[in-house]
Amino acid sequence: MAIVLAAAVGALTFTTCAAAADDPEIVSMRVGFNGLYKLGCWTHAEVTLAGGDEPLAGRLQVTAEDADGIPADTVTPPTRMVGLEPGRQTTATVFYRPGKSSGPVTVRLLADDRVRATTTFRPSTQSGSASINYPLSATNELVVLAGPPAGVADLIRADRTGSELAATHAARVESVEQLPLEWYGYESVDAVVLTTTEPEFYRPLAQNRRRVEALLEWIERGGRLVLFCGAQAEELLGEDGPLARFVPGEFVGMAPLRETAPIESFIVTDDPLNRGRINIRVPQIENPQGQVLAYGGRNEQELPLVIRCRRGFGEVTFVAVDPDAPPLANWSARPAFLRRALGWRPRTAADDQAEAALLQGGGYDDLSNQLRGALDTKFTGVETASFGLVALLVIAYIAAIGPGDYFFVKRVLKRMELTWITFPATVVVTSLAAYWLANYYKGDQLRLNQVEIVDVDVAAGQARGVAWAHLFNPRVQRFDFRLQPKLAGDDVADAATLVSWLGLAGDELGGMQGQGAGGFALRGNYAFTPALDAMLRTPVPEWSTKTLTARWSGAAPAMIDASLAAVGDGLVEGEIANRSDVTWDDCILLHGRWAYRLSQLKPGATVTVDEDVRPTTVRMRLTAANAGDETAIGAADDGTVQFNPLEGDVTRLAKLMMFYDAISGSDYASVMHRYQKFVDLSDLLEGPQAILLVRAPAPGSQWIRNDEPLGSDQDRRWTFYRFIIPLEDAGG
């Protein structure tokens, strides 16, 4: 009997193992660009799956902790089903947003209304089938390299400093198939660099234009691309070439370049290139768009070699020589050439000071943290009890349950056994009093403070927006969050929206570099919609806050009419008319290093910019005593005020974020601006356009919960518009 039983058990075990072996399997996952990705940013992950014993079509679900340690699910859309064949491996892409540096990431294969395979990956420094790389800090910079490295990675390593929070990393993709299929897969990227001496690297793009479209959309939403293309331009930039859409002009063929002076003049160097003589072929670009920074002909229109062009709200820099081919490959001044082409400014003492503050743990790690902290102090009707009051109440409580209770039962009641009644009664009464006091300070109504920055490309009729909303929740509940974008009070039709949470950058208290909360079972998961345009059943604890963010884009109606021209020395003249139904306040026109303070623009009003409107520098205007919500005291002789990190002035912080580099933000504020760097349009102040910055009294885009507006009549909102206006006769 025992032998028969053992045989039956063995047969059952064998059958179970065989069935398990025939199930599909999640083999591995590679996150980001060659394993590099950032906290608090959308990133793509390549998941490798092995088929089971039958064909299967399913969807991938990824669960990762958000910045509060709460697990959030993302799932591939129904239009991108994952197909598995028996005995074969398949690679599929899914997007998620990591919120904790050590947080686990669980991947599931969903098919036939059930989980068919699941694997949990954990960040580790050791390689393994169930491990992934640790994410980079949100304050790091990430440069993606495609093609031969061409010295860019060496330049980044040479610039490496002692602060890991301020480090710059280079990620080289091994093939174009590793580039994201959606624009938000680049959200953690600061710049993309394409080198082209190996044209076969880019040939697969000709068969899959979706990756080109994703990269273009990222650029138009504020990304930066640097394209080096010299000898292989005919294949890559010609008609239907895989990189033709990135050329800032019209490629018409190849031309010889025999003089080194045009290349040497691009930088300041005492080291001649190849003794002044070369003989290479470079692409000939006609009708170049943007700024020509170097050219090999008699003027900028004849054989431009370096072109920096605005593309939407982003930038493309085209360089018509190959830095990894002779003669540039052996040029000792190549690092300086690369640095200028990449648009990297020289490192300053202010940068060292800001990084030293990070190493010492003083202040905020990033301006986004500062903005979040400012919004936290602006809730109407929500107060924070002072430390002194809390300490006093704690001492009173200890005194009540200790010596107070002893004195009461011994001297007043004279029956010590009654402490079994008085002690719990004291605890209950104290708890009720504490709850009443908390409700008195915090209130019982939901509050939402929001900052929104809307950028409008006047010539293209396109707009992009980013909203940061800080929510105060008075009771435990779950929310469905989505955003309805608005322009001048009207809904934006067919807007594309990306919704998520916003974390604290760095390793300060509550930061994303900290450990996960581990409250999975206690609080439960919430989910993003497959299109990532909403967050469903998001838990928010009682009397706590959560920061939301959304990026959107869509068509913009004609909100202003402008006729502006550059008149020399970087000055601007012309007229601007308000064609919207909204009054524009705090109007400032910016171009180059100059800023003009204009009068209020009511609907239908026109303002003239001429010699009677005296400009000041951009830094002076945006850091003036009257540049914030309230007029600051202690202004310098030029009217500017020193940055105060404890002031919590939302308008002043927003202006600093919008033009950080133009203000020399690291010098002025001694704090980094990395996490939400895409809102900085300082680079667009140079070139054939001006920027009109205004503040609108309209509340801006509206968060929606269950088809109803989210918030109250005591919410506070700051809405800023930046109109990018083309200039006439920009070279004049």
C-alpha cells in the first residue's frame, strides 16, 4: 500500500511540474536605456517572455511603488497585445514610473482573465535573472548616445564631480530597437546624441518610423537632440533617409570642406586642426532654420556647418562633421568642440557651491521640492500646529496619565483600584481632544493648490502645458484623477494628457532615494489607465497630502496678435494685441538678455514696444523685488532681491524654474533645477523669437474626479502663459 501511495504522489508531482514547465514564463527585464533610468520619470522596460505549450495572446502589467511607497499598476493597451508561441521567446515593452530607489517591480502576464506568469524584480548591484539596476536620482542628468560614442562619454566622465545627486551619466544604446516607441519613454533624458559614422546602425528606422515619431514628439515637447552627420549624410539625410526629419533645413547633397578655420572658429582654441588643411565632404544644407553657429562659405547661408534650431518647444543642434572620424577624432580641442555643440556651459563656482550644499545635506535638493514645499504652506484654512504647542500637549498628556491620575485616585477618590477606570477614561478623553484639535487646525474640506505653466507656439498654433497640483485630503478615501486641459478658460479639444504623481527628488526626508513604505497589503494598489491619462482608485490617507502632475499638448487658438522685429543689439520693437477673453497680468517680454515690463493687457488691448519702453536684464526683471506674489523687502540698488528658500513665494519660484539658466539659477539660488528641467525655456531666448510671459487670473486646467471638478472655492492657483513669438528681420 505504501509503495502504491508513493507512486501516486510521485506521479502527481511529476504531472504538476510538467504543467508548470509548460506555462509561459517571464525570463528577464531590462529597464531604461541600457539599464539607466531615473526615479520619478516614466521609463520603458523591455520584458523577455518564453512561450508555454500553446499559443497565447495577453497583456503585460507592471506594479511599482510610487513616491509614497504605494504600489501602482500600469498595463499595456489592448491594441498592443503580447503574442507568445510555444518554445519561443518574445520581447515586449511596457512603461512604468519608479518612485522608490529600492522598490520591487512585479511583472505579470495577463491572459484569459487571469495571471499566467509573474516575476518580481529587485534593484541590485549584482546581475541576475530577477534583478534590475538601481534607478538614478531624479537630480541626475542622463545623456543617451546612439551610434559610436565619439568622445561624448569620455567628456561626461571627465566632468564627473563628487556629488552623486548632481552626477551626469551617459547611456549608449546598442541598437535603435532599444529606443522608446512613445515620447514619454524619454522623460528621464536630458539630451539625445546621434553620431552617424556607422550608417547601418540607423537603417532599421526606415522600416519602423514609430521610433522616429516618438523622438520627434519628445523634441517638440521640450527635448534636446544633437545630430552629428558628416560623411554618411547622403544615405541618412537624403530623401526617405532614416534621419532626414531631424535636419534643420533642406539637404541637397555633399560639398567639399578644405579649410579648418570654420571649425576652429566655433570654439576658442590655440590648437589648430590638422595644421589648417583638410579635405572632407560635408552635407550641404540650404535654407537653414534657426541660428547658424559655424559655416564654411562666404555667409551663413552658404555651407552651414553647425545649426541650432528650435523645434516646437525643444531644440535640434545639427553638426555637419563627424567627431569620431579624422581629423576631429585626434584633435586635442575636440572636448571643447563637443561641449559647445552639446550646449554645455562651462562649470562655475556657483555650481560647486550648489553641489557642496547637497553634500552637506542643507536645503532642498531641487527647485521642484521647493515649489512643492511652498504649495504645502498655501492651503486656505489648513494650519500646522507649532512645535511648542505639540510639545506642551505631550507633556500635559504624560502628566495627566501619570502623576495626575495617581494624585486624583489617591487624594481625591481615595480608592486606588479606580485607576482601572480613570486611566482609560483619560486616554479616551485625550484622544478625542486631540482629534478635535487636529480637525480644528486641518479642517474637514479637501483643498487643492495648483501651479500651471502653459507654453504657446504662436506660429504653429500649438500649446503644451504642465500642471503641479498639491492635494490636501481631510479623510481616508480613494480618488480617480484626470486632468481637463484649458486655454484661457476654454477646454482644449483632443488634448493628449499624461497624468502621474510627483515625488521629492533626492534623499531628503520623504525623498524618492529613501526606502519603500512597504504598505502593499494595508493600502492596496491603484492603477493607471493604459493611455496613462488617468489614475484610478488612488488612496490618500487622512489629513495628508499628495502631489500630482500632468503634461498635456494640443492645438491653440489665436490668443494674441504680435508683430515684433529685432532692431539690433538684441533689442525688440513692435506691437502685441490680446485676442483672448482673459486679462493678462504681470506682462514681461523677453529676448536675448533683455526684458521689457509691459502694461496689463485686457481683452482687445494692444501694447507697443518701442524706445520709450526701457529694457532691463532678464535676471534683474525676474528677480526684482516686485517679481513675486508680494513685494519683497531688502532690495539691492538694482531692484533685485536675494533668494530666500524659506520665503515660499510661488510666483518667484515659478519664474526661476521657467528661466533658470537665463537667471543663472545655480548662482542666484544655490539649488539645482533638474527634475522638471523641461520647463526652462532659457535657450529659446536666443534666436529668432521672443517670449511673452504673462500671468492669467483664470484658474487654468481642471482636475476631475468622477466627472466632477476636484477642489473647493478656497483653492489657490497660479497660471502662467509663455507665448513664443517669431521675430521679423531677426538678423537686423
